[in-house]
Amino acid sequence: MDKVNDNIETVSVWLKLVTDFAVEYGFQILGAVVFLLFGLLVVNWIGNRLAGIALARNIDVTLSQFLGSAVKLVLIVLLIIITLGNFGVSIAPLIALAGAVTFGATLALQGPISNFGAGIAIIITRPFVVGNVITVHGVSGVVDRITLGATFLTGEDGEQIAVPNKEIVGQVIVNSMEMRIVESKFCIGTNVDTDMVIKLVRGAINNVIASESPHEPQVGIQDFTYGGLIIGTRVWVPGLKYFQERYAINGAILDALKTNGIELMEFGAACMALPPLNEDATAATPPPVL
């Protein structure tokens, strides 16, 4: 019986403590929770509103989303600090702890952190935007989305290519916007009418690309060889149809040449490109005899 009375007394003491705590701090806790929840809603609205304003002013989608997210993050941190202050919690030890944790995380996560830093640099400087066709580190595709960690490309075959941002910053980036350039060249004899060949090739290319290209195809004498001329072509095609258009263009050129009886120079004719005349002041080394 004494044990039961002791337990009842213990429960009564705990109930009194809980009741006193609820009476003294209940409204303070409730107010802080309500303030935090309401603040999160306001912060989310402000971030989305800022991103919407940026988009309305024709700012890039990625940069607009980054600005909205950055503002959200800053406001949430301030909101948490204010909420902790309402509870009477000193934030000085928390700041010191956060600094120590950040230092340790920096050493342990150097790779991801460097990707995030590179991602911020890409978003701010904007060497390319969503929809551009870029070539970097030997891969090419249309920029699908840019995150802090990686840039995602869509290849011609529909494959997804994820390139870590640290592998992009500081590298040579070829940005073709929405188009890429198909370059080809072939060799003909010096006795062939080059004007006729250029006209035939340009017509064959135009039959393939129709109205897809924003620029007229470039066709002309690209270089000179021993016993022949090198005809070069440059054509702007959609980035996602690069190889498809390249094969079609080359096939159309070959058909046009065959139809008009124009033969390509064979290897036995010693077709060889000369070095640039202004490469240096010394005489060019003669080519080997074939």
C-alpha cells in the first residue's frame, strides 16, 4: 500500500511540474510554433514571388530559381534564429557548433562542395543556359537543366548526360546555342569547274536542310593540294539532329556529284593539303613522293 501511495505521489509531482510548465511557457511555445509555421509560409511565398518576377523580366530560368532558393535559405535561417530567441535559447554556442561542423564537412565533402561552388559560378556567369547545345569534355548535348551539383544534357539519341559542374568550370566550352555546325570536305581535280561544283553542292545541301537552318550554308574552296582542290562545306543544323543531318548532307553531296559525272580524287593522285603559307618564314618541307 505504501508503494502505491509513493507512485501516486510521484505522478502527482510530475503532473504538477507539467502543469506549471504549461501554464508558464505554454502560450510562449504555442506562439513560437505558430510564428515558425507562418514564417515558413511567408518565406516560401517570397521566394516563389521573387523567382516569378525574375522570369517575368526575362531572366534565365536557372538563375531565377537560384535567386528564389537563395532568398528562401537566408530567410529560413533568420526565422530559426528568431524562433530560438523566443524560446530563450542562446544562439552563440549554436553558431560555434555550426562552424565546427561546417569545417569538418568541408574536409569530408570536398568533391561535392567544389561541384556546388562551380554550379553557383555557372548560374551567375551563365556561359550557357537551358536549351543551348554545348560540347565539353568530348560530350555534346542540349542543356536540359542546371543544378548546383551537375549539369544535365540530352544527347541526340535521347540519352541523359550528367556532367559534374567542377568538370565544366575552367574548361573550353563550345556553345552552339540551339544549332551545331556540320563541316565536311572533299577533293576534286583541278580540271573540274569549281563554280559548277559549288553550285551543285549548295543546291544539294539546301534540299536537305530546307528551312531548318538560320544561316545559308557555306561552300567554297577550303584548301589546295598537289593535283587537286579541297572543297569545304559548313552547315548549321539543329543540335539534336547533328548526326542525322550530317549523314543526309554527305549523301546528298555524293549523289549530286555522281549524277553530274564529277569524280572525287583518288589516293593515287597524291591529294595532300599544303601547310599554311604564312605559318613561318622558312620554306615548307616538300611532301614525300608517293
